Amino acid sequence: MNLKAVILNCTLKRSPEISNTRALIDKAVKLFQEKGVETEVIQVVDHNIPFGISSDEGDGDEWPEILKNRETSQRTSDSH
């Protein structure tokens, strides 16, 4: 079974600026990769994700697409 870790980086610094959060995530990514776990890091601040309590806050909200991609990825890996 192939494992994939999706890490949400919630730093306030935009890419490519390095944050302490990213430095810690990079260590986790390295450990996961050593164990054969595929990783994906999403830097939340680089996307238009408004504050709110729903999974879709309306026009321009990129969270629904990010979530959809993760769910599609999950179904694809489950079918193997």
C-alpha cells in the first residue's frame, strides 16, 4: 500500500520566504520520505482561502479545489 502525507503549512509567510514552520515541515518530509511515504506540502497563505466555517466561502475560494484534489488522490490510491 502506498502512503501519502498531505501537510498544511499555516505559516503567515508567503512562498518562497522560509519560515520556522517550513523548516520543521521539511524535517518531517525527510522522515516520511525515508519511510517511503509520498508527501505534499500546501502553503495555505499562497492560496485564496478566506476565513469562515464552511468548506466553500464563495467566489474565489480555493479551498474546495484543494479539498477535491485530496479526495480524488485518496480514491485513486484506495483503488490500487
